[in-house]
Amino acid sequence: MGRSLVFSTNTPLRFSHLPRSISPLNHPNQSQVRIFSARIGLWNSKSFRKLCTRAVLSGIPNQKQYQKMGAQSTGPIPQNQLIEVVETAAKTGAEVVMDAVNKPRNIVYKGLTDLVTDTDKMSEAAILEVVRKNFGDHLILGEEGGIIGDTSSDYLWCIDPLDGTTNFAHCYPSFAVSVGVLYRGSPAAAAVVEFVGGPMCWNTRIFSATAGGGAFCNGQKIHVSQTDKVEQSLLVTGFGYEHDDAWTTNIDLFKEFTDVSRGVRRLGAAAVDMCHVALGIVEAYWEYRLKPWDMAAGVLIVEEAGGTVTCMDGGKFCVFDRSVLVSNGVLHSKLLERIAPATAKLKSKGIDFSLWFKPDNYPTDL
């Protein structure tokens, strides 16, 4: 199967490429440094926000190793063949989204604030067509269509045809098409097409990964950041639609980590958030109550970029879990010093953290 793709929509989908080189920074000369330092001395020290790191974080170095959650291999399907279909499926769904991005939305409410649009459904239908054409015997779990296919298959496709629907509905950039494939329950291949820019300047970039094959953005290998201090980190989290105990706990975590880091962002698309960790532009992301289609692609991309993935209590992660923490690895144990006890407290209240959305009879090695 060839790697070229031909699209026929009226609005061409532009997959941007990272620059081949980055020009060096312009470093200030010594006189500029002296002038700047003098001006700094004139500022009122009370204007600086103090980082209360002692209130949350210990001085224990990050030494613990965490179990890998990716598949050992892509199974009997060759790695190149599987990732080619995964990328084609994600790009095909993204063509549908790009065609609709500047058009009026037909919005339906699944809940009080949980949206679904015609674009979600059309994107999923386009993705399903690609998967069925290439692997008709595989099992599929889609956000909109539910479980389709043979539950005895070793392969499970987890599809989010439009992650960040609310952002899409408002033309607010952070949304994506996410396609991940599990082999016997563990992520084996993944692709996420992220929409970047905004009205009048929409563009895309594609993230991809295979088990043991590394992570890529627009074909170039990527790696998580090496930042080893929380106070020098930019973090990301998310909040579900149910304002329950888990939501309240995460609000508290949001407040505490905002006080001890460079900031905590809430963008609204889990797949995008995890890809940003893999790209090294943020250090970590966590959230309760995500679904398998939210996580299957992003977690593999992070792990293959050199990051760490666990549940929010520090335990081994699988895509049917109800919490996830991804990080650059070197910060993972520091983050868990606060996140793990908060999660354990939720469990002590009887909050359900059992596996969910796992298809009955689907064979796994979990």
C-alpha cells in the first residue's frame, strides 16, 4: 500500500511541517545585562508571586521507574502497514472536520453542556470506512457509534472523530481527530491530527506513534521535555461535565499546582493535551473520567516520546481506566506526591475506579 493520500474536498487539508532548523537566540551583551539587572533592582519584590513549593512537594529526587503500558508489538500486522492505515483514517476524518470548520454547526446536546455535531458523526463514518476497508474483522469502539465488529478480535480501534467538540463549535483552537489501535488491550499504533491556528488561518499537524517505533510530529521524531522541577513546568489538566467529587478534587489540584508551577492550562481536548506533552511544550497532563477513545492514541504518543503514563494513583495504566497522568517522566513522582493521595481519598469514599467501556469478551493481556 502506498503512503500517498489523495483528498477530494473543496478545502485542502494542509499538514504543516516543522522547520528544519531554528535560528539561534539573540543573546544580550554584557552591558545590556547590567542595565537589565539594575532595572530589576528597582522593582518592588512584593510584585512577584512566591511559589509555595514546600507546601506540596518534597525534595525527594525522581528515581522511581514505572511500568510501560504500550503493546509489546503490533501483533501479526506489520508495523508499517498498521500505522499507514491509522494515519490514513485520522487524516480522512480530519478532511471532514476541515471542510466544516468555517461553516455553521448543527449542534445537539448529549447532556447539559456536552455537545455533539453533525461533523462528529460524519468524521466517524469516514474513519470507519477506512478501517473496514483494510481490516474488516477488527473490533471498533467509537465515541459516537459505540462497539462495532467481532469482540474476539485481538485488535480494538478506539476512535474519537472530533476530540474537543465544544472548542470546534466555538471555532476555538484545541480540537483534533484521534485514532488509536489496541493489540490485546494495549496501545499498538496511534495518530492524532491537531487543528491549529484559528478562523482565517486553520492548519493541522499530525502526531503518530507505534509500539516500540518512537513518536513523530509531521514525520519528525519528537521527545518530551527534560524539565526536572515543577516550579519550572507548564502543566495541563481537564474537567469532565459532571461536577461530582472527582471534579471537586481536581479543582483543588488545579489550585495547588497553579501555586507551585509556571501555570496550569485547561485546553479542552485530551488527545491534544497529551500530544503537547509528547512534543515537549508542556511537562504533564492529568484528568479523571476520560474514555478509551480519549486516551488510546495520546498515551502511546507520550510513552513513545520518552514520557511516562500511569493512573492518577501511580498504578499501571490501561485505556479502560478512569484516570490518567502523563508526564515527561522525570517529574512523574513529584506530581504523584499530591495527585496520588487525592486520588486515594476519592477511592476511600467509594468512588468507582473500576475499568469501563471494555467490550465484553474482548481478549486482553491486562
